[in-house]
Amino acid sequence: MIQHPQQRRRVAEARNKVALEVMLVVYAVGATIVVVRTIILLLGVTDRVWIGRIVFGSTALFTDALARVPGFGHQLLGPFTMVDLLMQAIVILFPLGLMATSPRP
């Protein structure tokens, strides 16, 4: 079926909007976990407490893999390792990247 170019453009814009909204929801969930992890580290909560076990367990796949990189496992600022600072930087810089690549009106 041949579509009118304007109709194809509307469909493509709708797909792009859905993809952006899904990406933002995934970012929001990840950013929430990183912020909660940061607060828990600042408060000194261990994985013996249920909330610490949930948060540290949900980030363990990412943090354990990065901690094996030489230099990333060392503590830099208080309880924060390079991995924690990297996750915080991703949370901060991701929206800036979206804004930088967004089409200008």
C-alpha cells in the first residue's frame, strides 16, 4: 500500500516519540536507583538491611563488572568509588546529551 509522504512522516514522528518516551522511562528508573544508591552509601547502610540488599543487588551486575577495571574499585570521595562517580556522571550527562541532539524548532 502506497502512503502519502505526509502520512508516513506522521507515523515516523509517532514512532520517534514513543521511542523517546520509553527511553526516558528507562532513564528515570535507572536514575532513581543510582540516586537511592548514592544516598544509601552516604548514610552508611550495608547490605544487611533489606533496602541495602535490594539496591546493592540491583546494581551489582553493573558495579561488579566495572569494579574489575583497574583503578575503578578504589575509594575516591568518602564511600564513593570510581564506579559510583561514573554512574552519577551518567545520570547527570544523559539529559544533557538528549538536549544537545534534539531538533531545534
